[in-house]
Amino acid sequence: MATTHHPLGIDIGGSGIKGAPVDLTLGQFAKDRMRLDTPKVSSPDAVADLVVQIAEHFADDTGDSPIGVTLPAVVTNGVVRTAANIDSAWIGTDARKLLSDRLGRPVTVVNDADAAGVGELHFGAARNANGLVLVTTLGTGIGSALLYNGVLVPNSELGHLEIDGHDAEDQAAASIRSDDSLSWAQWAERLQRYYSHVENLLWPDLIVVGGGVSRKADKFLPLLHLRAPIIAAQLANSAGIIGAAWLATNT
Ligand code: BGC
């Protein structure tokens, strides 16, 4: 029986590189994901070696299907412009060219939060949402995706808004809650300051909160008071892989 081939999504983060073939009719992994530790020196070549390893692992499931790759970075036309939690050697690298040369297949490279936003839009908490949707990922930093009537406005970088003289993610990221031993209520105060500021600038119709901490949304979302509904993401840490595979297939 002929195997159905699926696009491959790969999410590159500061601690792990995770990939899985994605069934885009269901919006879920077609096979269990593979995770490799991000190398200590996460240079483009070192990371590319692991991306190749993941692609080879899923060769039978993906065939010649496109590959979507996320990075914790601003990415314009496949070129990396910033680097958060990955080696600064990425800045200026044409990641699309590097990875498609190494893999011999078309590769789409996008910001990690943008991919997560697209995943939530098509298969998760923002399914069928119209108007302006803001998806934020709360993790080591704060990532953001802006989607207007289903179209992604890439690289919004709203984690770096300056609020009260600070880079917002240095005050309100999920990592700060544990680093500073904040209670849920103390952290929620910081989130309230952050989301109300963003809300006054952009007036989103819906706010989705992602990242691993979204699994504990009941501890902090009820403490937030905003104009727009603010809800937990549904795809947790799969959103980036699923969104990357969707973007690789649809752009
Ligand atoms: C980076 C963003 C990234 C976010 C989440 C921020 O520090 O600037 O590009 O999306 O972290 O990883």
C-alpha cells in the first residue's frame, strides 16, 4: 500500500529541536515527534546537522513534501535578522538556502511564535477566528503572532515592547515567574500590565496565550481583566511544528 506523505514541521528552540510529520487534514502529528538537544554552540551548521537528522528519521513519512522550520528569531524572506536563545552567528544567515541546500527539498523558515499562531488559527484555540487575533507564547521570552482575518502579519516581536522602561519579556515571560519565584498572582499583575498595554495599541478581537505555561492557564487567566477575550492555546508545544508544516505547504 502506498504511504501518504506529510509535510515535516521542525521547531528549533534554545534547548531542543523538535520535529514531526504533520497530517494537515487533522492538524496533528502523523507520527510521534523526535526531539534532539540543541547543541551548546547552536551555530547554523551545527543546528542544520540535527535538522537533517530529523528529516532523515522521517524520510518515509514525508517523501518530497515541503519542510517548515521555526527559529526564535525575526526571519524575512528566509534570512535570519535577530537571534534569541540561539547563537548570534544566525544573524544574517540565509536559513532558507542553508537548509534547503542541505535537505534537497523546499524549506520555509519562519519565526517560532508566528508558526505557533498559524497552528492555533487553523487547528487550535483561534480556529475560524476573524478580525485581529493576537497569539502570544509565554516561555523563556515572549513571542507574538498577529493574524488579521486569517492572514499572518509576520515578525511582530511584541515581546520587546518597552513598558515602564523595561523590555516587556524581561518582566513578564514565563521564565521570569520561576526565576523570580513569583506567585501566580504576582505574575498575573505583570501580565495584566503587559496585555493591557498591547490591547491599547492594537485592539485585538481575541488574545490567545500559548507556550508550555498555557497548560496552567486556570492559575492566571482568570486573574486578567481585558477588553478582548483572552483564552488558552490548545496545541501547547505542538503549535509551532503544526504551524510550520502548514506554512510550508500553503505559502
Ligand atoms: C524573540 C522572538 C521569539 C520569542 C519566543 C523573543 O525573544 O525576539 O523572535 O519569537 O522570543 O521565542
